[in-house]
Amino acid sequence: MMASQEIILLFLCALSQASGCFKLITPSKWGAKPANCSEPLKDLPPEYVIIIHTAQNPCKTRAECSREVRNAQDYHLGLKGWCDVAYNFLIGEDGLVYEGRGWRNVGSHTYGYNDLSLGIAFIGTFVERSPNQAAWKALKCLLDFSVKVGYLSPDYLVIAHSDVSNLVSPGEPIRSEISKWPNYRHN
């Protein structure tokens, strides 16, 4: 009995420490349409994080970013025929993290990696510039939180979308930054 109480206490402590670092905007808060995704990730916790950009308008306010996330979901549901927005999480230059498919569901972001990674997309197109510091802080806090609560492997690898696909996403400025991280892996 005591061991389970200690585990719960450690979990709550890690949760409170990490969650103060970023704010998660749930699908109901950004105005999501109902999703029909239920396929769980193959490996829990996942060992890969794929960094992407959405190739949409950038956003700097919660209203703008919520609109862009809804636009992405509309595109993925309507034109692509997917069960929801492709990404597990999206990050705006407002410094907020928008939940897409979340920590446990398979995404539709990167062929060959959808079922064993978290796909995290910066909202906007970053071919010529990097996201602002608020967006970078939100990404780092999300990753730290995910590890602390067991939603991401402690020895996870970060991969740029362009490292495993024939696309310019997430753009060279983002790829250049994440390539300096110790857990970056170029395939």
C-alpha cells in the first residue's frame, strides 16, 4: 500500500513541477470537431519525437492559434480523410501547446513513424526564420513534462520531419536548432 502511495505522490510532484512550465489547450478549448481516432501508439512510451511545421499562417495569440489548429483539423478531416488533425501536439508563437491526438494515439504526420512517435508541429512555416522563444520554451517544457510523467521515453530521440521525409518541414532554422540537441538523430 505504501509503495503505491509513494508512486502517486512522485507522479503528482513531477506533474506539478513540469506542468507549470507550459499551458496545454485541450481540443474542447481550441474548438475541435469530434475526432474518430482510437489506435494507440505501438510503443508506450514512444522513443521518437518528430518536429514538424504546419505550413500555415503563423500565430501569436490564442485566438489566432486556435483558428489555425481548427484550419489544420478541417484540412486533415475534410481533404485528407484522416480521423483528426495529424499531429499529437501543435505549438504556437503564443507559447501555448495545443493538444491534437495527444500522448497515446497514432498520428498521421510522418510515414513510417506515426505509430512510434509523437509528432509535434510548430504552427506556421519556418523556412526562413525560427519560431520565437515562447514557442521553443513550450516545446522544451512539453518534452520535459512528457518524460517526467512517463508519456515519453527518457532516452527519446528528436528527428526533424525533413530527416525522414522528402519535405522542407520543419524548415532549416528549426532543423539547425534541434541538430544541436544531444538527443537529436539524423537518419
